[in-house]
Amino acid sequence: MRRSFYHYLMTLRGPNRNDPEMNFANQASHDIQFPKQSEDYEEISSYLELSVDYLPTMDLFDRTWEKYIENNQL
């Protein structure tokens, strides 16, 4: 069963504030508008670019997305 990007991102949460992916996951967990059911790169990318200020660079999203795709293959 495929899972959403948000679901994958929530597996990365933790206490290390120096880890960019962990910090991204922690911040997204508090974002009530995040597209939680989406598996669509364009939808999530657009949301992050236009609606949030907690993501320092889109490169971080792209790297995390690649890991999500690798992890989510059937």
C-alpha cells in the first residue's frame, strides 16, 4: 500500500534540531493545511513554495521527496 508524502515525512520526526529533514518533518507536523493525503509532487511542491515559511530551501523538499519515492516503491 502506498502512503502519502506526509505520512512518510512523519516517520522522520525527532528531537534533533540540527537535522534539516527532521526539522522539516517536525514543522510540517504542526501545519494543519499541509496536503496530508497527497502523493503528488506538483501539488506538494506548489503548496510548500506558496504557503509555508518553515522550509529553508526547496532542495530540502526535493531530497526528501527522492527518499520518499525510493521508500514508497512497490
